[in-house]
Amino acid sequence: MLLREVEYARPASVQEAVRLLMEHDGARALAGGQTLINVMKARAASPDVLVDLNDLEELKGIDLGTDGRVTIGAMATYSEIMVSAEARARPILGEVCAQIADVQVRNRGTIGGNVCSNDPTNHLPPLMVALEATMHILGQDGERAVPAEEFFLGVYMTAAGPGELLTKVTVPPGKSDGFASVAIGTDGTCIVSAAASVNRTTRIALGCVDAVPVLLQPDSAEEDEVRQAVRGAGLDPPSDVHASADYRRHLAEVLALRAVAQARGRR
Ligand SMILES: Cc1cc2nc3c(=O)[nH]c(=O)nc-3n(C[C@H](O)[C@H](O)[C@H](O)COP(=O)(O)OP(=O)(O)OC[C@H]3O[C@@H](n4cnc5c(N)ncnc54)[C@H](O)[C@@H]3O)c2cc1C
């Protein structure tokens, strides 16, 4: 389907991008376009102005700090994260990006677009929560840092509000991480996903069982503790054509155990 008529701006600085987003009520940031253009074609969203972020060097690049922290620009693509030596300091980042869709989507799709769309079936929201990532948001009043577990507010809703930009994501050091999912076919979107970090503490984030990732913090990574944490979470996942709520609950437990086992295997 053809797009409805829409204004297009290609700012040269993040300040100009924020100004454009502030000035126009119906403005939306355009990153890789892998979600936004599709929902525009389906008429599920009709922004008046697209503010294209693709010229903004400040939003690109991946750095590794001396403290082991990985900083990923919002416009870093999945393919860039997969091959980045700096991102390899936290290997799960590239491994999960390699599981997203196909090579075309990975070449265009960005970490910023993935988390800002907060589609509950996306791979990166639960991963960011499990890894204790921090999201950096720029708005009219300057930049603020938001922990990933407070960033995701609802389906397609995040702490990056209208007139604001996610500029970068920072991920603390750690190696003992895991990710497990059951997807719709090869390279498909997730039916249920689980990300685990067994580093300083045990953190498990479940995807596709609620509007936002569900964070579990069992006392240990022992199998019984993980099982009890999932069972005690009171999950009330959706039922749809791909899976019943009961099946999603079952998968949540199985995948949490798999993700934790993978993480523990890397200690
Ligand atoms: C065929 C297909 C299969 C897919 N399968 C998967 C999958 O298995 N797993 C998965 O995780 N994803 C999947 N996706 C989605 C894909 O990962 C998208 O790339 C991603 O959801 C959005 O990233 P984007 O860079 O394309 O963002 P865009 O589509 O450009 O933007 C998405 C939203 O985020 C906002 N936004 C973007 N960047 C910023 C920013 N810096 N600050 C504030 N707001 C911003 C935009 O305004 C828009 O509302 C699939 C997509 C397709 C087309």
C-alpha cells in the first residue's frame, strides 16, 4: 500500500531533531523504518512529519569504556552491533541481534528503534532489562538517564515521550548472560522470550507475556529458585492465534530455565 502524504525533515544535529519533534505534534523520529514505515503503510500510524535520524553521527557508533561499560548509539544497527569488537565485551548483545529477522531487517533496524517501538514481541526490550542497561533520553530540558526496567511503559509506549529522542544505551560489564526464545518460524518474531544475566545478581526478563518485559530477580540461579520465580510472577499472558495463555506460561518457565542455564555455562 502507498504511504499517505507526509512531510520529511533530515536534521543535521540532535538539537535540531529535538526541536522539530517538539514543534510538530504529529512528528515521529525515523530510524531504520522497519517498523514505522510498515505501520504507516498499514495506516496504523500517520505522522505528519518524519524526522529522519540517519545523518546524526552523534547517535551512531559503539564504544567500550575503561570500566567495561558498552555505549551503543541509538542509530547503531543490529548488523553493526553483531560485528562490533566493542560490543563483544558483552557477547550476548551481538548474539541476540543475530537472531532478529533477516539480513535486510538487521542491516536497517536500529537498537533505538527496537526499544522505542516497544513491540512486546521484539527481542531487545527483555534483553535490555536483564542486562541492567540504561537508556539516555534527550528532550527540551536536557538529557536524562532511565534504567531499562523503567523505560518500557506499555505496548508501543516508552519513557521517551513526544518531542524526545533516545540518544544511546549503556550496558554494564558482564559475560554470564543467556537468551532463549520460541519464535514464529525461522527468523520470526518471538512467541515468548527470556533473557538472563547471572553476573552480580540473577536477573531474568520475560518477553511477550505482558505489555512490558517482566523482570524476575530470584535469590539465586538454581533451577528451583528460577522455576518458583516464574510460577510466582502471576503471569497473565495474552492468548492469540500463535499460542494460548497457558502455553505461553509454560514456555516462560522453560525458556527462563534455558536462558539461565546458558548464562551459568559462561561463568
Ligand atoms: C519482516 C520483519 C521482521 C521482524 N522481526 C523482528 C524480530 O524477530 N525481532 C525484533 O526484535 N524485531 C523484529 N522486527 C522489527 C525490527 O527489529 C525493527 O527494526 C524495529 O522494531 C524498529 O527499529 P527501526 O530502527 O527500524 O525503527 P523505526 O521503524 O524507524 O522506528 C520505530 C519507532 O521508534 C521510534 N524511534 C526510532 N528511533 C528513535 C529514537 N532514537 N528516539 C526516539 N524514538 C525513536 C520511531 O519514531 C518509531 O515510533 C521485524 C521487522 C520486519 C520488517
